[in-house]
Amino acid sequence: MKKIGFIVNPLAGIGGSVALKGSDGEEIVERAFELGAVCKSPERAISALKKLQPLKDKIEIVTCPEEMGENEAKSCGFLPVVIGSSFQRRTQASDTIHFAKEMLARNVEMILFAGGDGTARDIYDAVGTELPVVGIPAGTKMHSGIYATSPEDAGELAFLYLSGKQLKVKELEVMDIDEEAFRRGVVKAKLYGYLKIPDAPNFTQGTKGGGHQADDQFYLKGIAERIVTEMEQDIFYLVGSGTTCRAIMEKMGLENTLLGVDVVLNKKLVMKDVTEHQLLELLEQGKQSKIIVTPIGGQGYIFGRGNQQLSSRVIRKVGIKNVLVIATPSKIQSLPQHRLHVDTGEKEVDSMLKGAVRVISALNEVAVLEIV
Amino acid sequence: MNLTQKTKERIDAKRMINDRWRQSKWLEPLVYDLGSPGERGIIAVELEEEIRNVVGDPLDLLPKEILRKTPPHLPEVGQPRLMKHYVRLSQELTCEDNTTMFPLGTCTMKYNPKSHERIAETPRFTELHPRQDEKTVQGILEIMYKFQDYLKAISGFSSVSLQPACGSQGVFTNMRIIRSYQEDKGFGMDKKDEIITTVFSHPSNPATPAMSGYKVITLYPDETGFPSVEKFKAAISERTAGMIIGCPDDTGIYNPNIMEITKAVHDAGGLCILDSANANGYFGWARAKEAGFDMTHWNLHKSFSTPHGGAGPGAGPIAVREDLAKYLPTPKINFDGERYYWDYNLPSSVGVVRPFFGNTGVILRAFAWVTSLGGEGLREVTQTAVLNNNYLRMLLEKIPGVQVAYETKDRLHEIRWNLNQVYAETGVNSFQMIARICDYGVGDTFPSHFPYIVENPITPEPTETYSKEEIEEYAAIVKRVVEECYETPEIVMTAPHNSAMPHVPWETMFDPTQIAPCRTVWLKLQKK
């Protein structure tokens, strides 16, 4: 019987919906709970694990106690082997490392884990490239290419590997950014190492492209010029994260949050670095609004990665037709298969967003890409 | 199709590969750096005294203000050395089109029949002047008029202009026609300001609408290799002035939904241009008009066998549907039943895009080519080109790491391949492999137009010209080079070794601080 390791970081992504840019560190986790954040990682881990149900009699799940995997595995009908016993405290990064090492020692064939960039780093610290892993996207920041495009795809990928249909593996980057610097608006992405994942590009999101090339400045300025020129009166513009969106704020001479959402009305900043809750309150005013977002380079996510404030509820209120997507040509070319992705957490909103979309790529240029 | 054992052996046989090929290579300086002060190739004859007595000093005949103050800086080289100089340069280049295969995809490098060169060389043509009286040039006018008829038959359209001198000028002219047409309909740039194209269309396709003041909407392909109808529909709106695409484009894929797409553009009030630079994929089998297009252009220097390379000369004639004829460039050639003449009375014309009447030497060669082939011959051109490409595909697909980009199975005249696997496993990229392929006596293989959305691209186009043996030789060379990537990657990375041109690091090609567009800059760079 094949053994598979299963680890859930229950706190992954908890900082995202309350605009905390990440979930690393006890203090941030506490702050997130105070702001009303809810753990979504277990739910996403279950969506992935359900895909392994057909292999129920052929695999043995080795997992961690309680919310770190045991609960999720049991809720999917598995009878897992649990390492250690329950702990009476919040989980920590060191727990992930400890359990992953233990799984390696117990000769599991692969590890399926739910988390964000921080979790990927912990897994890397524990197992390196000793065995293949599959990442279930559940964090706030997911710059690492190792994550599957959705929880379901993560489950599917693990299924393909365990059933012997996809045995080829490849190494992909584990990246993370300095969260402290990130909160100050500085992106310091760092390559931590490589993890082995089953080689199926359609299932994984690819690594975030690093910054803009020199000639991109020309296109960035053009995009900003066009967006600002076409801005309408009395409409809230919810300007998303990233350097492409920042160019718009700079064009208007406004303060901005590199990795957060700012609100502009009549070319004036009305709210800075807002949470999902604040956005929903704002939208209650009944004014028309538009969202401006840019895909993460190398991945293509426009929602659900680093901008969880723009939640499915916010998108519904604003309206799908009022989502403006911007990206320079080189960023578009960095996207795997030149596709965009969404992961708002609500399937219905995801499917409403899917299809062909116009992407403003320069002052007088537009690209048409597909959101899949 | 299964390869016979004999064929397999032939492909694998090393004798197929020309290991000994070496291009003539001279360390020849620029002509300015030859010779010495006072050296002369030709000594001009002194003016005879009798004549001088009558006309005086010839320099006095010129206005003083246009006389140079210093003599021009011309090379001072004796005749024998000068002769050697040009012989050496020509040895590095001569007959490249006839001694090697030239799989420069999207450029449709085909054999240029030498009999057509003879026709174009005859003084009966070369001694003509565009300002001659029409009565004295009825022959060439008749050829041009009849060549227009050929292009009408090939495209299905009713009017042609031979004036544009290259493909991009043809595209530009068509773009100006769209603008004039829309303005006449009351749709100025305030109402219709968008032109749709695809990322695999040739670079002039987005560049010329941008030059004409339009916004450009670029569609990216699906996994099929072409954009879905849904993407086109997302791009089409009341602001759509027109669309320009290649069909097939450089992937060799014919968009099966083209009729639905052209109809959707028409429904929005736009016009559709077919970029026929890839006409070798459908000559005589499909026509722009029947696919729903309103206008097209050709590159005679590609599809119609006239020589190209080194930037010219080219010819980019256009053809349009009947109601657009009034916008064609001035003048237009006509026939009144008795004589051929230039019609300058075209008040709605987009104007003159090139002085006089087009590159007539190129048109003459293309006329000779079509005349020699006839309609059936043209169909055979496409059949053979498509067959050759698919035979090459069958051979290349057997080489590990050489992969066809995109899922669509049916390909016409060329294919964009990706060599990602070889790159991932050896670190050798497709540009380095292309340079190494040249070492075996094959011309440059085209990688891709910008942007490189297929990574490590390579786009060979065998055309109808090359024989089965030559295609097999090319495939065997690609196989050898891929093997070298694994065995001796440093040799591939520093290629070419056997060409007149040495290895040039790719990155320097795009670094303006390292490029010398003229001797003055070169001298400055030497001093650094």
C-alpha cells in the first residue's frame, strides 16, 4: 500500500482577507483573528483530498494531529495514521518541519500539503528534493511555482502521481518574500530552493516573474496614461496590488499601497490599504465602482493571490463587467500559455469571470486573453 | 505514413551530412581601410584643350555655393586590389541560394529561376525610364496589367495596385484604405479606432495600424495555436474599424473558424485584411474573398519566387473588393481596349505610397513565374510545399526533444517548433542550435517573429523547391545538432564555426552600444 504524507497549515492565508499581507508569525495570526479572519485552509485541503477518494483502499495517509491534517482526512472518509498527539496551542512553522521530517523517515511516497509560500519554505527545509510534493494553494502569498492552480487540481495531480499515471517529476522554485518589508510596500522576493513536483504544467501555476524589464517602463507609463485619461467622475476605482497598478497611482501623484488595495474617487485617494470588510461597507453607498487588477507575472492570477481583499463578495458587488485588467506585453508573455487565472474562493464567481477578457497592455494597445 | 527501412538508413547515415562544408572566409577590411593616399583605380582623362577653350573650366558651370570646400573622403585603391576585394566579398556570398538549403521559415525562401533573371536583365526592360511616354512602354504596361489579372484570379478580388514596394507597405496601404473607407461612412477615429490582429501575425500587422492612429487589439492563441471565436468576439465592438490576420499564420495553422470571424467583423462594420505573406500554404486552393476578407497583400519576393534577402528589392501588391477600388494608390494602370495607360484621376485615392509604379523588375519576374506555372502549376506549388513540410515534420518529430508547438494536427506550409526540452536538459537554446545547423552547409533557419511566445522557437519552411533528399539531409542535420547538444554542448554554443560570419553572442545583437551601423561608429568603437 502506498503511503502519502498529508499536512495542513491551518493558519495559512489567514492574514489575506484582512489585508495583513501574510500570516507568518504569531503576532500577525492573533491580529488576523482579532480582525475577524476565518481559517479557510482546512476547507481547501478537503477539496483537494476528496480527489484521492477513489484510491482509498490503495493508499495510506500519514498525517499530523487534529487541524493539521487528521480532521480533514477523517472528514473525507480516510482512516489516517496520525503522527504524535494533539497540542494545546496554535500551530507553528516548526510543526510543519517536524512532521514533514517524520513523514520522510516513514518513507511516504509523496507529501500533499496545504499552505502558502511560508509553508512551502518549511517543507523545503524538511525534505528538500528527497521526495515529490504537491502544494494545495491556501496562503496569502503564493509566489512559488510549486502550487497547483486550484485545490481540486492539487488533488488531481496527487491522484495522477499515486496512480502511476504521471510519474515524471520536475523541480520548481520555492520563493518567498520578506513579509515585514512587504507590509512596508517593498517586495523582496527570494529564491529559497527547489521542491520536486509531478511534471504536469497544466496543473501548476508557475513562478512569479521577477519585476519589470527596463523597456516595460514605456508600457507601464502608457497603461497608466490610458487608465487615468479614461477615469470617469463619481466612480470608485479599487486599485489592486503590484507595480503595474502602482504606476496608475503614481501617474495621479497619489500615495499607494504596493501590496494592498487603495480606493480612488475623482482622481483622489479616498481610502488606503483597505480590508474586504471596508470595501463591502464602501460599496454599500451605492456608487458605481470599478476594479483595476494586474496578473501576477509568471502565474496569471488576477484574483485570489495577494489581493484577497478583492473577494468574491466584492467582485459581485462591483460587477464582472467593471473589472479592468492591465499588464505589460512582457508580463503577458511570461504567463504560462498566456492565460489568466482566478481563485476567488467562490466557484460561481470564478466561472462568471472565466472566458475571453481584454487586457490593457499599452497606451493604444489591448491584448485579448482567456481567464481559465 | 511509415518510413521504409531503406529511408531510415538513409536518414541515419552520416554520409548525408556534409561535415566538410566550409564557407569562404576572408579577413577582408572595409574598402576605406585599403590602399594608400594617391592610389587610384581609374585615372580620369584630362579635358582636351579644344573643348576646354570652348566651355572653359567645367567647375565654373556649377553654382559656387554647391561646390565642396574639401574633397570627398573616398577610398583610394588600385584596380587589382579593388577587384580582389569584391571577389572576396562575393565569394562569401555568391550562390548561397543555390548551394545550400534555406529553411528560413515565414520568408518562403524558394528557388529563383535564372531564366526569369535573364528576362529582367534584358536591356529592353532595364533601359526603360518611368517618365517615358506611355506609347513607348506599352509592353511593360501590358505585363503589369496582365499581372494584375493574375492577382485578381488568385485573390478573388476585382482591383489591384502594384505600387507598394514591400509587404509592410502593402499592409500600410490597406490600413489607409480602411481609414478612408470608415471616414467616408462617417466613422472617423472618434467612432471607430480599433484594429484587431493576432500575436502570430507578422510585425507589420500591428505596426501599420498604430502608424495610422489606430489602437491595436492583439489576440493570443489557445492551446490549439489560434485564438477562439470567443476571443475574437470579445475584441470586436462598435469601435472596430478592421481586422488584419494571417491565415495560416506562422504556425502553419489555418483558422477553421475564419468565415465566422470575418462575418462578426463585418457585422460590427469593420473590414477584414488577409495578410497573404503565407500564400504558399493555399495558392490556388483558397482565396481571400471566399474566406470573407475584403482586401489582401502579397510579398512577391516570398511566395512568387523573386529573389530577396539583404532587404530587397521587394514588392507588396494589394488587391481589394470592388467598392474599395476608388481608394487604391495613384496612378492606376488601365486599358481602354487599344492602349494601356496610367489613370491619375482617382479623387478618393489614399495617394501615392511610392514614386512611380512599383518595383517593376520584381513584378516582371513574378509575372514570368506565374505565366510559366499556370493555374494548375500554382496549385501544385502549394501541394508540394505542404507535402514537403509534413514530410519534414514526420522526420523531425522522431528526434527526442523536438516538439511541434500547439495541439492542432493539420499544418500547411510551415510549423513553429519548440526545443524547450533540449534546452532544459542541456542548456543549449534554439538560437545556438540554429547557428550550429549552419555549420553543415544549410542556410539560416528562422526562429520566430517577436514576441517569442513559443520558447526556444525554430520555424523551418521547406517550400516546394527542395527535394526529398534535401529535406532528409536537413532533418539529419537537426538530429546531429540535437545529439551534439548532449555530447558537446560547448561546440553548439559557440557556433557557427564554418561560416563566413563568426559566432556573435545573441545579446550583443540588441545592444546599441555594441552595434556599428556605419564606419564612423565602428572607428569610435575600435578606440574604446
